[in-house]
Amino acid sequence: MNYKAALQNPIFKIISQSAKTLQLDSYVIGGFVRDFILDRGSAKDIDIVAIGSGIELAREVAKNLPNKPKVQVFKTYGTAMLRYNDIEIEFVGARKESYNEDSRNPVVENGTLEDDQNRRDFTINALALDLNEDRFGNLLDPFNGIQDLEQKIIRTPLNPDITYSDDPLRMMRAIRFATQLNFEIEAESLNAITRNSHRLDIITKERIIVELNKILESKVPSIGFLLLEQTNLLSYILPEITALKGIDEVEGQRHKDNFYHTLEVVDNISEHTDNVWLRWAALLHDIGKAPTKKFSKKVGWTFHGHEFEGSKMAYRLFKRLKMPLNDKMKFVQKMVLMSSRPIVLAQDIVTDSAVRRLIFDAGEDVEDLMTLCEADITTKNPKKFKKYHNNFKIVRDKIVEVEARDHVRNFQPPISGEEIMNTFNLKPSREIGIIKDAIKEAILEGEIPNEYDAAFNLMLKTGHKLGLVAAKA
């Protein structure tokens, strides 16, 4: 392979010349090189290693660029960063690292390129291209990373127990790369992750979630979640998911394994959406089944109220993992809470009133909810599979028809609380809520159209039943 082709962007010549001015050796290393060889598209970030000060090299490069970009310096880490044509370029001096047992933050010393490659997490991320003028474009591959790329293997440059114990986040990264690239983790490395899984305790929740989201955003997320479960990492991060694993049998009656079912649902939904929060909803949609599982001789296995329990668990899970407790969490909660509604609807005759209630409760998220429910169909029976999908199509068509006619999505009552107060000369009181609810229920049940005149007449009737006298007719 012609590795010089990776360095066509003029930025690399500018870095090379800037390094020459400072009498430094410089190299591009890591993901940029890996992704070029794998033909994974244009890089959005580039890592540059200097044998000397990466910060000084960044400043020299900025001086030589037409737009003189600002250099951000991170003195604590000895790194600097600048942006060039939408590409983020990070500069660091070559270093060697040593670790304390209770921290993933290393003690750093200046080092050689060999030291810097030794400290890399995986062989495929230790590949470097020389930017020095007389060796421009030469590949430096001390750990046979090219061979590992060809064989689709994730392997650590040094002893995996040391690599993972030093920085346990690398265990998550190994699984993330295996998922994103569809690579296998080398056997000894995989065993080392299992042996060191307890070390994940020293990693911040925020860093873990960054990696977990990347796994969830992959084309086939189940690859990563199966590896997380196999190595015991999942029980540290998401015990609510591992609790779903297994099949119980009583008097010959069994239930499905909800862990593997969940991963199928996540893979299914990933074919139809890149929305990571909808993928989170798919991952968590059945977590309430573990605590609500019961067996009775009359009906067998039941999971009554698992959606409600699951929505409460979703909040606690987000809080524990220091994930956002804003509209994203509320969206996931809502999807979990409503995850069975369209399924129940699809099994019965689809009435207008049931569809109106579904649209009212789901609001702008009704399409996402339908996507989740369709992903939830994991039956291997072709006739059942076809029947369920046909039923969901009927529900979808009915949603379009009812919404076009009744405008229930993001429902705003035709009569406001203020108008009710003025009509009956009321101060804030429970009667206002009763009247508003009566109007809402009548519209959702199809008893009156979602129009002002019909709602006004019902307001008068309901007020009369409550003993109220209208100030104006």
C-alpha cells in the first residue's frame, strides 16, 4: 500500500516543515492511520506525536497556517489542539507512562516514539506514519498492527493484564472497537478483560457512558453487549440488563430469555434509526420484567406492570450513571412506559378512540414509539411475524387518518381554563379541571370533534351539571 496517499492533505507538509524548523521529529499516529488503511472515510481528528514539545509544534504549525488558528493548550496533559478546515489536530510530545493502582491517570515522562507506541491501547492504534522530510510517508509498525487489521483482531501491544489494569477504560475501548469494526478480540486479551473487569470501578461513569454510547451507536450493537456480558463488565455497568438473562421453568412452562430478546430488539431498531436515545429505549424497554416476573398456575408467567416499573428504573439508571436527566431521559422513560401500547392495539380491532389516545399520550414521539414496537417483534414464526407487521401497518395508517381529521397530536384544548373561569365567573378551582377533562375525554372518545363550538357547548353542559351558572351564553 502507498501510505503517502494518506498524507495528501496539505496540513501534513505544513506539520513536517514546522517540525523541521523546530528540529523535531514528528509522526501521525493512531486512528487516522488505522482508518486510512481500513478505508473508513475522511478523518475528523488527527493525532500528531512530536519527539519533543507537542505544544511548541502546535504553535509553530498555527503560525504557518493561512488563518492562524487559535491553539488550545492543555498543560496538565502536555497536549495542544487546533482546528484546520473542520479537522481537529491534537499534538503531544512522545511519552512513556507509569500507573498507580487506584487511578487511570498516568505519571508521564518524556520518551521516544517507541515508548509512545508501547503505551498505545491496541496494535491497530500504534501504527504511525513518519512526517519527517526524508522519510515522509514511511510506516512504523512495531507490533504487526497491519497483520491484525488484515486478520480483524483487537490485540494489546504489551501484556494485556498490564494494559487493562493500568487503564481499565481500555477494556471498554476494546469492546467498542470490536463492535464498530466487527473485529474479534484476541483470546488472551479477552480473558484479561474478564480477569480485570473489577478494575472498571476506578473509571468515572461519564467516561464509561461515552464508550457505551459508541457501542450503542454501532451498526450491530449486540456484538458489544454480548462481549460486555461475557467479560462481566455489563454486570458492573447495567445490572438491570444482566438480570434479564436466563429462562425459568415451572411445571413445564417457560418464558423467553429477555436478555437475548432485548439485544435482538436493539439490533432491529438500529436498522431504522441512528437516534441513540431511541436505541437506549430499546435497550431498556424490558428492564421492568426482572422485578415483576411472577408465576401462577392459571396463566403461567406474567410481567404485570413491567412498563411502569421499567420507566421508574430508567430514571434511577440514568441518575446512577450520571447521564442527562433532561428531556432525553424523559423521552426514554416515556418510550419504556408506552412500549406495549401499540402492541396491544395491534392485537385488537383498531378503534379511532384508541388511536386518538395513543397519539395524545405519545405526542410528537408517536413515530418513534411505533418504530420501537415494530423492532420488538422477534418471533421466528414467519406467519406470526408477517401478521404482527401487517397489524402495525394498519395502526400506522389509522394514526395518519385520525390525526389528519382530529388533530390530537400536541393536543391543545379548544377551550382554555381562562375562558372557563370567565364564562362561569370562577376563581381557580377544581371545577375548571373537571370541565377541561370532560372536554378532553369527549374529544378523545370521538363524542365531539376537536373544534371550538362543540367544546364550548360541552363546557356549558358540564358546568350546568356541576351547578355552575354561565355569566354569558
